[in-house]
Amino acid sequence: MWNIEEFTEAAGITVGELAAYVDVSQRGEAPVLRRTPPRELAERLGLRDLIAKGGLTPDAYRGFLRTFLEEGTRLHHPGFLAHQVASPDFPAALADFVHGATNNPMAVYEMGAAAATVEFEVLRWMLGKVGFPAGGGVLTHGGSLANLTALLAARARAVPDAWDDGVPCDLVILAPPAAHYSIARAASILGLGQRALVPLETDALGRIDPAKLPDLSGKRVMALVASACATGTGLYDDLRAIGAWCRERGVWFHVDAAHGASALLSDRHAHLLDGIELADSAVWDAHKMLRTSSLAAAVLVRREADLDAAFKQEASYLFYGDQGFDLITRTVECTKAELGLKIFLNLAWRGERGLGEYVAGRYDTAHRFWELARDRPGFTAPYEPQSNIVCFRHGDGDQAAIRERLMRGGSFHLSSTELDGVRHLRITVMSPATDDRALVALLDEIAAL
């Protein structure tokens, strides 16, 4: 039985500490990240004693939570520029709190009718945005599972008997070398192996060259994968040209739009997704640019039956009677969190326009950084950004070492990647707190190194 009084007290402590944490983070008044060694941190948090003996009280919990938050990475910080993970908005946090208490695993409708219904409507909205009005979808725990699920649907279309008979050895997937690693991982999980991945020709920045798409003679193509946008560079493939090529040849066209599909909400940036409606499947991560906490990723297909064909399952304890409202038939997960609630509450609070303004603002801030870096001595930026991701270099030295020294300083957290075999620094603008002052300070600190 819950102790309601203790829960209420602890919940109040949680809200207060989290509010202070976000406020300090947004102001940039604490290090963006700490990297205390695990053994030292475990001792500081008292983990072993608490695991062995229990006995945490609300007062002790306050101290534990404060230390826990101080030792984490502050995604609301103006200097957080590393990864494609949302600086979550508070409505999504409320949804996580609700799910933590109610725990309705709504892949089976009777286990969470309200949560399932919210997911249905969120998916209907997302399908409309990508141009699949008669399509189907499901939310999964992350883009990697989403890509795997979409490719399972592609496999079911190419080889309907694969579920029972296994995968023939002649199937291939066409994808650019810059495709997200989950595509290669899915190929092996699906039983195709890495040899089934046929790299597509690209330009110097890793974008698929539609004029050099391959001759399909002798190939049994399961799917072609395009990026919108690419993880490393934030650049979009030419979806319309690639989609038309696939349509002419009957090739399943999959668009990994995990990061970039949210540009559909910005009037100034929606054109970057022109042609996505030609796809057979697409994925869209809400835990990136829709400001939901991890994880919430959508698998979207143009023909609803394709997703229903991806799985063929028997389990007498779950699959019986009318399965019409159960999402379990469309997803790897059996127990699935109330993912749609996070997306819905952000939409309900901010509106489609508000989220679109957030996306446009992050894209604009990234473009501003590119302008500042381009015009500053010692810095080079090899391309004009199309999204909130920018790659750049300072001098000819070890860029990874520059990143490491920045992170030790605690003011900035950024990542790096290779372009055409050359290591670059990389920023991903996610936090609304990142402004011109933060961008200039980053360039100043790098130059000082």
C-alpha cells in the first residue's frame, strides 16, 4: 500500500528540487556536465548502503536527489550542444510523472484505454503531417526500434514468408554510408547481415546523389533508406528525387526522419521534407525536436496493412478475441509506456505553432553560429547548415582534444564527427537557453585553447 502522506511530501520535494535544477541550468550557473568516476559517485550517493538496507526518508531523499541532479548532464543549459536529445518541456515531465504512478502498459488496450486513445490521436496527427492520411503507425521506445520496425514491414512486403521460413540470402538494403548506425544494426537483427548493405553514392557531405542511384539488375532490394536529416551533419537528402526513383522501380522507400521531421511544423523549414509523402515508411522521434523526454519515436507507414504484416505472433495469453485496438501487434515491445501522453501534453500546452517556433528558433540559432564561425579567423565551417546541427573546425590540430578540454572546463558540452575522413567539432542546438552570448563564448573559449 502507498503511504499517501509520504508520497505527497516526497513529490513536493521532487518538484521543488527539479524546478531549482532547471532554473539554475537555464541560467548556466552550474557546469553543463560532470564526469565523476562511478566508484566515487556511488559512494557520494550512498548507493550500496541504500540498496542493502533501504530506509530512505523524505529528508534523506532531498539530499540524495540534489546530489543526483548535480552530477548529471544539464540539457537545459545554454552550453549543452552535444547530442540530439531534447531539452524537455515541463508538460512531458508531467506525463512521465503520471506514467510512473499509473503504469498503464497500453500496448494491450485493456491495460490503458486512455493512454492508447491518446496515442491513436497523436499518431493520426503525425501521419497527417508526413502525408500518410490513410496510413498507420505506432510509438516505440526510441528511433533504433522504430527503424527496425519499419524495416520489418519492408521485409514483410518483399518476402511475406520470411517470418516463418527465414530470410533469403539475396535481399539487400540500399543506404548511404552516413545512415544512422541503427540501420546497419537492423540489417543484422533481421538476419540479412552486413553484406546486405549496399552503400549509395553520395556527395562530399554524405547526401545521396539521386543521379547516381544504382542499377538494380541482379539485386533484390528490400528497401532504400534516406536521411532527413543525417545524424552527423544535419543535412537532408533530396526526398522527392529519391522517392520518384523508388516509385518507378517499386522499391520500398524508408525515410529516417527521426531528427528532422519536426521541421514540418515550421513554415520556413517544412520544404526540407518535400517528397516525404512518397515514402512507404518514415520514423520521427519526439524526444529530439518535439521536446519530449526520452523515449518516444513514431513508426509511420503509408499503407496501414504494411505495419500489421510486420509481425505474425501467437501467444494465447495475449492474442485472443478482438485485437482491433491493441498496438502490441505492431511493435517489438510487449510492455510499452504511455508514450503518446508526453507528445500530447506538449502539443496541448504549446500548440503545433509553438513547437514549430521552437524548431525554427533552434535552426536559426545554429545558422547564426555558422555565420559567426565562418567569419572568425582560425575557424572553418564546410557547409551552410539546414537544421540545428553544425560541423566546424578550429585550426589544424586535434579536434577531439579540443572537445575534451572544453568538457573538462564544464561550460560547454559538444560532440564531434568525421566528414570525408576528417574529424570536425559538431554542435546540436537543443536548449532554448542557447543564445548569441553562449555562441560567442564558445568560440572565444575554443580560440583561447
